[in-house]
Amino acid sequence: MIESSVEVQVEPSVELSVVIPMFNEEEALPALAERLRPVLDGTGETYEVLAVDDGSTDGTAGQLARLRDGWPQLRVVRLRRNSGHQAALTAGLHHARGHYAASLDADLQDPPEKIPEMLALARSRHLDIVYGVRGNRSSDTGFKRRTAAVYYWLMRRMVGDHVSAQAGDFRLLSRNALDALRALPDQPQVYRLLMPWFGFPSGEVVYRRDPRVAGRTKYPLRKMVLLAVDSVISFSVAPLRLAVWLGTLAFCVCLAMVGYTLAVYAAGDTTRGWTSLIIAVLFVGAVQLICLGVLGEYIGRLYTAAQQRPTYYVAEDTGDRVPAAVAGRS
Ligand code: UDP
Ligand code: MG
């Protein structure tokens, strides 16, 4: 049985949490710590750095343990297995104990120096969300830029214009927004679509997205496609509607074919027609398979939601006095 998060309110104990999901980031970690710590120490705020180790199989866990020795504000939430970027982010945001929580990538593509600016903006204008907005993507590869352009175009068409093409997962959330997140059922979320959907007062801080500091991207094409499919299906029924249109189109084509077939029959010329027959069979078959696939995606998600399996499992949280294996949220 999953605990409902609503009654498990977090009592903030620090001013700022910095949530960093990481998967096999041993190469990037030293540079991250070196750049992040002076920025956070310099703010004079109480803070915690919440590193979510998303089931890393390299030296990430060992590195984090070493870093913790000299950095008491570093807290490590270790997930039992690799659960994916968005699930790791969920774990971090659920466990954050700050009045505000910033989320950023471990590879220093999101500059930590912008965090104090985000915090100041949120406080001065009483904002619940401050998005990090990319000034330009010149540091991304051409392939990444093109796929991102297609992704955001599709999302804006299907989900709505409130999806910013330039906002990724670098943002600051207030306790209000964090509580709203915790109140949601534990299902896979796509945060860049979910956060604008809440409708909280929000602002933007522009930043330049740097190249990854070390190591390789953890988002191969396969994961990018999965994120895109998740994004569409979790926020829109447009593909189902598309299936209806496809079906209607196939029906119209079939009607035309019926007319043609009858005409040929009346003319007594019925032996020809192999090509059109095969085309019709293949066309109808393909449309049916596509529609079934679309239906299947939605049913699959309903099925997963009905099973109520948590999206992540916490193996250890160094912020707990007694480390224990905790299922789902704690
Ligand atoms: N990440 C994660 N779990 C995964 C994949 C990625 O926690 O299964 C983290 C990764 O360590 C990084 C962030 O998500 O901190 C973004 O990943 P990456 O930089 O590889 O993606 P890209 O910037 O290339 O889109
Ligand atoms: Mg990156």
C-alpha cells in the first residue's frame, strides 16, 4: 500500500534545497561540487544539496560519500535502481526540506550561479516557480537542437501554448509548489509540462546552457523518444482523436473503393485489380495497427496507474537519522 503524500507534509528545515538527479556522473561530480559549493555558501542561507543517486553503477556513490565528509550540507538519497531522470527528480522534490527547492542537472549544463538570482526573484515578487530559460542552445549538438525543436513544437500543438520551448528542468519551486507536487498521485510525471499546468505565479531567469562538463549524455535517442511519448500521452488525448481521423479517412477511401469495385463489376471487367486489392488490404491493416497501438499506449498507462507501483524506491537517505529502506515516498 502506498502512503498518500497529502498527510505527510514536510516541515521545512532549511531555506533552500538544491535537488540534483544523477546517474553515473562520477566524471562530472568533482567539477559540480567545486562550482556549486562556493555559490551556495556565498548566499548566507541555510541549505541542503540533495543528490539523488539514480542507481548509478560507476563510482558516483563512493564520490558522494567522500564529498559528504567535508560538506555537511550534502545529503544523498540513493534509489535502489535506475528509475529515470524524471523519477529521480520526483524523489528529490518529494524529499526536499527547503522553503524553496532548485533542481538542476549534475553535468553543469545549468549554471549554479543563477540559483541566488532565482531565489531573489521568487522572494521579491512572491513567485512560486522561477523557470530557468535558455538564452540559446548553441552549446547543444545540431541533432539535439533539431530533435528538441520538433519535441517542443509537438508539445505546444498538443498540450498548449503555456509550454515554453526554452524551459528544461532547471527551475526553482516554492514550498507551495512542492506541496502541490506531493499531493499528486505517484505516477510518472513530465515536469516541464506539469509545472506550467499548475498555474502558479511564475517568473523567468535567462541563462546560457553550457556544454556538458564531463562524461556522456544519459539521454540516448531511445530515452528521448520515450520522454516524448510520455509527454504526449500524459497530457493529451490528441493521438486518440488522430486515430478517429485516420479511421474516418480509411473509411472514406474504402467507400471510394466500393464504388470503383461495383463499377468495374458492372462493366464485367473483374479479373484485374490485384494491385488495388493489395493496397486496400495493406492500407486498412496499417491504419488498424496504428490505432490499436495508440489505444494500447493509453491502456498500458491506465494499467500501470491502476497497479499503483511507486515510481521510485529509496534505498538510503543520509538525511534520516536511521537509514532505512523506504518504499515510495517517506
Ligand atoms: N539522469 C538521471 N537518470 C537517468 C538519466 C539521467 O538521473 O536515468 C540525470 C543525469 O545524471 C543528469 C540529468 O539527469 O544529471 C540530465 O541528463 P543528461 O545531462 O545526460 O541529459 P541531456 O542534458 O544530455 O539531455
Ligand atoms: Mg545534460
